[in-house]
Amino acid sequence: MKVILLQDVKNVGKKNQVVEVSDGYFRNYLAKKQLAVVATTTANEHLQKDLAELKKNEADNISKANKLKERIEKVVLNYKLKSNNGKTFGSISQKQIINDLKQHDIEIDKYMFEDNFQPLKVGNIHITLNIYKNVKANLHIIVID
């Protein structure tokens, strides 16, 4: 029996995918938990409309992400660390970077930073931010002592 999945189902398929399952599996599991519907012509038409809307939303999100990327790459953040007798103290955290970008009207969150982010010390640093699926921005930060 061909069905359209309404949600991701482990070992069966992903949301909005048309898959072939046994009648009993559909009746006893997928239909009871409202995870799938029978793939009729009406359901297929509805699915196609949903997929077209998702594709349009995806294109909008990518264009917004590219605009944000351009704005981020134009910004250079400057920081000064405390120093005493040639030794610097402190570092620059994600929270400081997020707050300083807000002053430039750029909204990001801590999840956009790469997983291996370490607090920043002195130097000329480029950080990669994951804006959206395949959209990454390079943020330039200068830290002096």
C-alpha cells in the first residue's frame, strides 16, 4: 500500500515521502499514530502544494541568510584585553561577540558558532559562523593587548 508520511518514521522514510508499506503496518501503526495517510490523488495534490510551499520558504530562507552573511562579512570587531607587564589577561567570549554584533543590528545566536569555538586571545582572527544549511559567514575580529 502506498502512503504519504506526515512525519519522519524510523526505518520507513522522511516527512512528505511516498513509501510502500504493508496494509497491516499502515492500519495498526501508521494510521493509529497519525504518521501517514493513504496516497490518493487528492492527498498527492495536497502533498505537491505543500512541497512547493516548502521550496518557496527554503528559497526565502537562503536569500535572508545570504543577506545576513554579507552584513556580517562587512563588520570588523575590535577588542582590547587588559595587560600588565607584557602579560595579557582575559579573553573574548561568544556572548561578547553576540552583544557587539547586536550593536551593528546583526542578530545571531550561540548555535551559529562552530563547535570547536574557544575564547579568543590576542591576534587577528577569522571565525566561521553557520548561518543556514550551506551558508557560512566569516567574521573578522581583531584582539589587541
